[in-house]
Amino acid sequence: MHLVSNMAYVGETPWHGLGNQLSPKQPIEVWAKQAGMDWNIESAEVRFVAGLPGSGLGSIHAFPEQRVLYRSDTKAPLSVVSPRYQVVQPREILEFYRDLTEVGGFELETAGVLKDGKKLWALARTGQSISLKGRDEVNGFLLLATACDGTLATTAQFTSVRVVCNNTLQIALGDSAGAVKVPHRSQFDAQAVKRQLGIAISSWDGFMVRMKALSDRKVSDTAAETFFQRVLTYPASTGLPAPATNDSAIKTAHALYAGRGKGATLPSASGTAWGLVNSITEFVDHQRRARSEDHRRDAAWFGAGATLKQRAWDEAMKLVA
């Protein structure tokens, strides 16, 4: 079962080959239709039937402390929330990019709906790019995503995409300036978010310097082994006396690093700290066990996978410190 209910994109076919191909520079209205985002999130009070079990008879009562969010087109329920919950509409996600694409040189590339509308996202190319050792191209993107089921604040996040393998990595330098999060208790103010992101867009320059340093840093087999042990050893949790090492993950990631990964043999990645980082991003984005491709994508952007990628980046940075 695919969780990516709809998706639209420009250029190459994205993950899973789902979505509708668009010619670039379409108006937002066209994007909304093609990406399956041309509907609204409606709200109604919670009602329930109290009756005699098995009789089929009962009286309808309201529960004013909570509201049901549902899709305006299919009437499908999305979630139950408190009356204080601030909804961000599908249209607002795309609308966010309007002035960025018209004036800022951004290009909206992919947009989609996850989990039948519970999560919404759009990805735009920022125009920032680097070619490591002349052949390994990495592009800058801005991801804007929201959820109406309480699992995600509205998040604007700078993300890099390595072209050769479609691996994604959040661009966050020390202070995590690469992301702006708006909890659903607050009104989503697109302009305020863009002002905050204005400061963060310069984080690409620092990120570029670090990517270059990683691609220049050769690592020994021992250092590589230590890196995988550190990144893929999960902290001790309740019921486990000691941290658990994920041996099968280490084996897979090591094989990706040693040449099996896409782009692993490029001069920028072969035997380098940059190669180590990409073995983890490829493992998370394309190999890690998941219930479905769509659960994997969700985790790689917003969940456990994203955390794993951040840990790999932090460990690799220690090698160039």
C-alpha cells in the first residue's frame, strides 16, 4: 500500500515513479491539481452515538472539547484535534513558494500528499549547487511539510540532494539554522518563516565548505569501521542492559561504502569521509527495512532515519575537526 497518495514533479521521475510529470514554471493552481492538493481541511465537532448494545438505537451526543478534521473532497477523516489546533491548508504549502519561485529564483520540483492527506509536503530547488571533485553534484532544496495528525509541526527545512543517488541530507550547521518549525498551536505566518529562513539560506556556504572537507579527508579501514560502529550502535533503552549494535545495518552500510553504493567509486567518495556519510544516507533513504517505501521516506525526512543521518554527519565532522 503506497502512502504517497499523490505526487507531482518536474524533471526526472522521483521515488517510486509516482506522480504526474509537469513542465516547469507552472502556476500554483496547476500544481495544486496535479499534486492532489486541491482540497481543504474542514473541521466539525465530534459526535457519538450512545445506545443500547446490539439494539441499533441510540441518541447522538456532541463532545465539544475535540474537533474532527476531514477532507473537503472525499469527506475522509484525517484526525481528532483540540479546538486550539491551527490548521495549515494544502494550498498554503504550495502558496508558500509563490514569491520564492516568482522572485527568488526557486523552482518548485516535487509536491505530494502522504497518508491520504494527513501529511503534505513540497520540495523546491534553491538554485544552490556544488560539484565535488568535478563530478559529484549536490543540489540545495527547501522542503516545506506539515501534518494534521499531530505527528509533525509545520517544518521548513533546507535539504541537500546528491544527484547520483537521490540521497537527501538535512542542511543543519551547529545551531540547526537550517530548519524553522511552527507548532500547530501557533498561526502559520509564511512571511515570518521566510524571514527566519533568510538567515539560514547562507548556511549552504558553510555546508559546502564542510562537504569539500569531507571529500578531501581520506579514511583508513579502521577509522571507517569505528565510524559504522558509532553511528549504528543504538543507545541503551529500557529493558536492554547495554547499547545494541545493529550488525546487519553495519554490514549493509559498509558494502555501500566499499563500492556497492551509487557514486561510491567517485573520487569524492571512494575511501573518504564523504563516502562514509553517503553510505548512511543511501542506507536510510533506499535500503533500511521499512513497512513500505513511503514509511521509509517519512522516516528518512522526519523520523528515526533523519536522526541516523544527523548522527553520521556529526561523526564524520569529527574526522575533519
